[in-house]
Amino acid sequence: MNKLPQELLPLIIQHLEKQDDRYTCTLVDKRFYQAAIPLLWETADLFSNEPAQTFLTCLMTMSQHQPIGRHIRALSVNNCVWTDTEFLFVIEHTRWLEDLQLINLKHITDTSLQHLGRHCPRLQTLLLYHIDISQPSMDALGQHCYQLTELTLANCWKLGPDTFSAMIDGCPLEMLHIEYPSLGLITDKVAMDLTANHFDRLTELELMYLPIGFIERLLSAAATAAGSWPHLTHLTINNYDINYQDDGGDGALVPFLQTHPGLRVLDLNQSQFNLKLLKAISVIHHPKIMDLHLRCVRCLSDSGGGAAVLRQLVRDCPMLGYISLDACMVPSSSFPEAGTACISQRYHNMLQRLDQEAITKIRLAS
């Protein structure tokens, strides 16, 4: 074992999935210790206050002898009572951090958050859920985090209309998730910043529990702004509640789909639109949509003619290979092409999905 090259040891240890096994490797000898420590500290998932406090104590103790914070690449902190002083200590000693998730940290404010970008400029993924963050901290992220590609902002009530202004030139966002936004995040200024050719690398956009009025303005702005989100492949709109009209009416989704032919995944779960919207989507013959998620969309029940609309969608969208229909109450008898794998286990004799096999049979029968 002593003849084994040192550089091979980490390759061996990384195949050990359990942290306890990796910890055991640190007890073998000095060579194994040096190889295992970086992997042991690579990811820290602090799911409650107790492990968060233990982690903080270890970081404080070992930083005096061995800077273990330099090994940490991913950190998730959930429901702990760290103060601004303690959080500032953590980010000062984890400067190589790439993935950070902060969830329900009630005592963390801009006092420490505004230093996050400066101390952790290598951040690539940032999730903030129920965090007391405001404009100074967002400005700092835009000024320092030039590798930030994935951003989630959920229940962050102090964010205002300039939230994305500082990120326009600095952050190459590819994935943006907005959930339960503050009033400042549903303004025309935000819609303009997001669509005016600034975030042209965006591939995934997730809008969860946003007012329908803002969603419509955002989609409309993206449809009319030349070159807005040219690489978008995934769009999620939760609770897209709109009464679509034959002439288009107030619906901005169909014009948006027409101007974004590269979209592959459309998620409209838990929405309350009518069948006319799906008919309009069918008419445009979208060339690349592969997955369509319609969980809890009740207008698809057979009494409303949903089965016929779904069949037309399958025929008109050539790349469509999967439709999620959980809790839509579409009777399985409406689709004899669907196998047992497509039938819901929760709702008797109801469809849960149309998979590639069922969709192929529908096309061949038409």
C-alpha cells in the first residue's frame, strides 16, 4: 500500500459514498489522512441547528491549525441560529465555495451577506430561501461573482426593483428560480432588466407563485424584445391561472413560445387555464418541446374534452415524448394506448402520464 502513488489515493477514496467510511480513511496513516480530508470536507449539509453549530465549532478550532475551509465546495445551511458575526466567519474561511444554500436563517442580514460576494467570488450556485437580503448584498454579488450561473430567490421579502441591475454585466446566469417574491420583484423594472438582452445565457427559468399580471408582462416583454433568452430550454410557471381567449386575449404564453422555438421542457403544473390555451399551443406546432408537465390541471378531465386536445397536441408537436398528467383526472379509458406504467396508483383508473410508447401509438393511429 505504501508503494501506491499519493495522487491515486483520492481517486480511490472518492468512491466511498458514506462519510463514516471516508472518516475511517483518515485514521489509516498520514498519507490516507491527507488524501481523505479534502473529500471529507468537500460538502457540508447542515440540516438543522445542532449540526450547524458543530460545523462552526470545528471550523473555528481547526482553522487555527489546518485551514479545512479551503476544501469546502458545497455548503447547505438550514434552520440554524447563526448570527451575522458567525456567518461572516464562515464565509471568510470558505473562499473556494462554489455551491451555497441558505434556508430559513432568521438572524442573517445584509451586515454579513453584503460580504458574501467578496469572500466567495467562485460561487456558481446560490439558493436563498426566506433570507433577509436586500439591495447592497445583491449589488455585491454582481460585482464579485462572475461565475454565478444558478440563482434561486424564494421568500426574500426585502428585494426591490433593482435586484438584477448589478448582475446584468457581472453574473452569467443560466438558471433563475423566483418563488413567492416581494412586491419589489414584480415590477416593470425587473421585467425590463430580465428581458432586455442582458441575460442571454439563460437556459432555465422557473416562476413559482408569482402574480399572473407580472408573468404576463414578463412573457410579453420577452416575446417582443429581439434576442431575449435565445438559449432558453426549460420554462416552469406554477399557478399559471389565465382564461385564454380564441383571439389570444390576455395570454402571453403562446406568443412567447412562438418566439422561443428552442424550448424543450414546459412545466405548467397546478395551473387553472382553459383548454383554449392548449389548443393554441397545438396550433403553433412547436418544433422542439419534448416534455410537457400538466400536473393538477383540471381542465383536462374528459368531460371538458381534454383527451381530444391532448391527442391533437401529440400530433402537432413532433418532438413531444412525455406528458405529465398526475391529478388531472383524465380517465385511462380515454387512452387505450397507455400501458400500465401510465396509470395512476393514487387515483383509480386515471392517467398519471403519457410516455413515449403511448405517444408513439397515438401518432401511428392518426
